[in-house]
Amino acid sequence: MTEIERIDQLREELHRHNYNYYVLNAPEITDQEFDKLMRELQDLEEKHPEHRDENSPSMRVGSDINKNFTQVLHKYPMLSLANTYSEAEVTEFYDRVKKALNEDFEICCEMKYDGTSISLTYENGKLVRAVTRGDGVQGDVTDNVKTIRSIPLVLHGKGYPEAFEIRGEILMPWMVFEELNKEREAREEPLFANPRNAASGTLKLQNSAIVASRKLDAYLYYLLGDHLPCDGHYENLKEAEKWGFKIPDLTRKCKTLQEVFDFIKYWDVERKNLPVATDGIVLKVNSLRQQRNLGFTAKSPRWAIAYKFQAEQALTRLNKVTYQVGRTGAVTPVANLDPVQLSGTVVKRASLHNADIIEGLDLHIGDMVYVEKGGEIIPKIVGVDKDARIMIGDKVKFITHCPECGSKLVRYEGEAAYYCTNDAACPPQIKGKIEHFISRKAMNIDGLGPETIDQFYQEGLIHDVADLYILKTSDIINLERMGEKSAENIIKGIEQSKEVPFERVLFALGIRFVGETVAKKVAKSFKSMDALAEADLERLISIDEIGEKIAQSILLYFANPNNRGMIERLRVAGVRLEADEEDTSDHTDKLAGKSIVISGVFTHHSRDEYKELIEKHGGKNVGSISSKTSFILAGDNMGPSKLEKAQKLGVAIVSEEEFLQMIE
């Protein structure tokens, strides 16, 4: 078998395994076996660029080459559905259809998934375009959609039209959403309000490699085209299922209005057990012929309507407001409530987010407040029953001093939160930083958890992360709930963490705004903690995706003598503060002494790869143009302000091809 034939065979195999795993939920091989096949395919594709295929399974891993989204006209406009909120309005819709058709009809009932709308175009069995709603007419996100494993890149089976569209929703499953918000909370980044916002924000990212890591899913529910197999909408979806599409199996055909109401009532309760967010039921006339006869209004079809579920709300009493301090000092107000049943759970506490929210609600202690679950997960106060105010307490005012250490709180310009700046002596901040340091994605120290960290702190054994490395078994073996085996495992875990690579050590330090991805980029650029500690603002912002806010945070961290002292103690303990030495056999001095600005969108390599090439050949990456800039490496869509500045200062502009020739 030739290598080209092997590429085709691997593509076919991997498409099948993707379908088995992500659509049928019936994998035939292990994840390790799948990864091995994928690596083989990627290696062969690299050797044979002439056999490139935009729909290869290897396209699903995404790319870090930034791309601007182009605008594409929808062949069929993506219109909105009219919303109803009561059974009476559903009855009115049903009666209107009955009167207009004057013949028997079926209603297709399906879940209204709460994601971001997508339209997929297939030609000759291959995905050629993925377009969002935009303004009802445009918005191309094909590269990002290719990373979603449940969407087929190549169809299987037979009988599909030569060209057609299939529409649905891009969704972030609850489990993925919760995990993403936990990670954002740990980094004290703003949380996504609900899975819809998270999915929509992810789909708009220009880095498809990050999109791939977010584990989006897609549920498809509407087929369009000139030569569809059936007259029935429901029957067409069943055919699409045979071609490899993930079609929800909850859809039902109803012959009577009572059957429609039975479906609505069942799913109003049962939807809480689904893996993805829903916010209603969509009712569609099943026959395409009858749909055409009914037609459209200016904004929506006459043959379909959306029944929206009522957000579950409860009224309860506000007893007091307490305040939590996070590891970066951010202070979050929490409403303490009379217990109330809401969406299947007992709610006693709800986040009030920040001082502006409290002021906007005009909260008083003793108020009767309306509580909802935002996105069905996070309880929040959405209003106050002011008519119920008879005997209420004081107006709620945000505290001025830290509830843990008494330090005065500050509010930075442009931020909603108040902060305690006493990071060296405020207990929740100290413990929070240590908990972050030992976490799985940071130093991954087995045997330690929040309770153990709290115990060690209360006993005076640890005051910062460096203290972990001077602990001995004899220090902890006699503590409450600590046996000999547990003590040995903890010390062993701490010792093993000394092998954690530099990029994860950097993430573990908990520098504000330096998450996992930023830590990797910074570690790759600086190679050591010493080099990073001496960096200036210009050098930091020259790193891809590192803006001034992150750069200033890093500078502030290393300007603190306590942080520098702690890092020195980590060095003495044997923690890795340098990246592994890389192979320098292909390094040259072709760009020695040159300061280079990168701007635009590139074809052959990503921006990160070009920055690496510049450093490999002795050059220096800089973030802004000045008279000292040697040249600009310019891709497509270079910013007009940079172009104007370059011309004004007489800085040369070098194309991607010219640069590659320069370094050969």
C-alpha cells in the first residue's frame, strides 16, 4: 500500500470512529488507539501536502493561525420563530394552522436547544461551509465548526442530495460548561452566565485550537434543499441520521393538540435531566408542502412557533449578606436566604456579584427577594417584592474593609469588584494561592486538598507555597486525621512535584490573569523565571495574545520582594524554574540585532511559529513600531494604523514569502 493510499484509508477509518464515538456513543477502539491513528495520519499528511483535504479528520484539532471571519450570504435566510408563553397561545397557533390548511396535518414537537444557531452546507457529501445566524443573512465559522467531533466532515450512507443545508444549534454541554467556569473562577476571570453565552463566545474565537479544546457539541434539526428525500420534516431528519448526523431522538410527531400539550408538560420537568440547556419546545407543521402553503410573515414562518418555558423563580427572605475573599483578593457578596426549593434543589445562598448589583436592587435586610437559577445552575437574586416591605432592616451597603484581615478594600478603575490588597497576610488569599498551587493542572500534588491546606495553615506549618517543600513526615504525622501512610504520600507528592515542567510552575504561582494558556506562551518565550523577572513591558506585550493588562500584572508580581523571595526558596527546594533545553542545531544569526514587529494574518505559519523562527535566527520580537524597528513581517489585513506609522517612520515591510526566503 502506498502512503497516499494509507492516508485515504486512515481518513476513512477515523471518520467512522468519530461517528461511532460522538454520535452513536458506541466506540470500537480506545482513545489511545484513536490518537495513534491520528498521529500517523498527521505525519503522513505533513509528508504529502499535495494530498491536502479540508475535510480530513486531522482538521478537527484546530489551528492557532488567527483568521478573520468572512461574511457569507445565506441561501435561505435564518429567520427567528415567534414566541409563545402559554397554552392559550399554542391553541391559537394550532387553530390558525387548521383554518389556513383546511386539511389534516401533523405537528412535529422538538426541544428548543439553548445554543448558538448554525447552518451547515454540504456538497457532494462533504462539509463546505458553516455559517452562523449573523443578522439573519451572514457569518462564516467553518474552521471552528470542523473541530466539533459530532459534525460529520464527510457523509456516509447514500441517498443524500448533491447539495443541501442542515441547521441546528452549537451547544456546550452542562458538564463542560461547569468545568470551564470552575477554571475561570480559579483564575478569578468573569464567569460565563450560561452555556449559550459560552458556546457563542467560543465559536467566535479566532484560534480554532482553543475552540477544539472547549468540547462543543451540535444538535441538528432542520434540513433544507431543492431535492430532499421526503415531504415530511420528521422523515427527512430520520434520513439525515443515516448520513451520519447527530439528530436528537426526542422529537415526536403529534396528530392532536392534546398530544402537543402532553409533550410540553413532560419536558417542562424532564428537561432538567438533559445533558444540554433547553429553553422551550418548537412546534412545526411536519409536511413541507403544507409549510410552503402557509408561508412566512416578514420575520418568521407561519408554520412554526416556539413555546418558551417559564424560568423557575421563588420568593424568599434575605437574612443577611456575607462576603467571600478569593485568592487574588476579590471580594464577592453572598446573599444568605431562608431555604427555598428551586429547580429541584434547596437554595440557601445566592451570589450578588458586586456592589453595583446590590445598589441596583436597592436591597434591605429582611426583604422578600425573587431568586432564579441563572442558566439553571447559579442561583441569583433578580428582584425585590417592595410591596412586602413592612418591617425591614438596614439598606445593604458594600463593606469598606476586608472581612478576614480588616484591610481597606480598593476598587480599580474599569473593574466591578473590590479587592483586599493585603495578599501577604490575608488568610483566604494565602490558602487560596496554596490550593491553586497544588491543583491538578498546576503542581498536581497528591494527598493535599483544601481541608489539609487549612489544617497545615492553622497549625502554623505553612504560610506560602514554598513552605510545602520544607515539610517533613514528622511534622504532620501526629496531626488529626493524619496517619503514617497519608503523611508519607503527601511528602512523596510534594517531592514528585519538583519534576513539574516550568510552564506549569509559572501557572501554579497564581499571577493574576496568567492562566494555563498564557503561562505556556510566556514560558515558551522566556525559557526561565529569571528572564521573565527581568522583562520590561514592551518585551511582554510582544508575546502573542499578551496585552497590557496581563503584562502589567506580571510586572507587578515580580516587583513585590515577597514574591521574589518565595521564588528563591522554590529554587533552593529544587522546583524547576527553567524550561528544558531545546535543540539549537538549527539556530542561526541571520536576524541578529534585528527588532521585528509581526502584524496581520498568515498562510504558511501561525504568529507564534513566526515569533519562534525570529528568535531561532537571532532576532527580537517587539510589540510596537518605533524608529528602532528593523522591519515589519506583514501578513494579510495588516492594521491601517500600523501601516501608516511604518510609512511615516520609513520602516520596511516584509511579506511572508520574503521573510521565509530571508531565513531559508
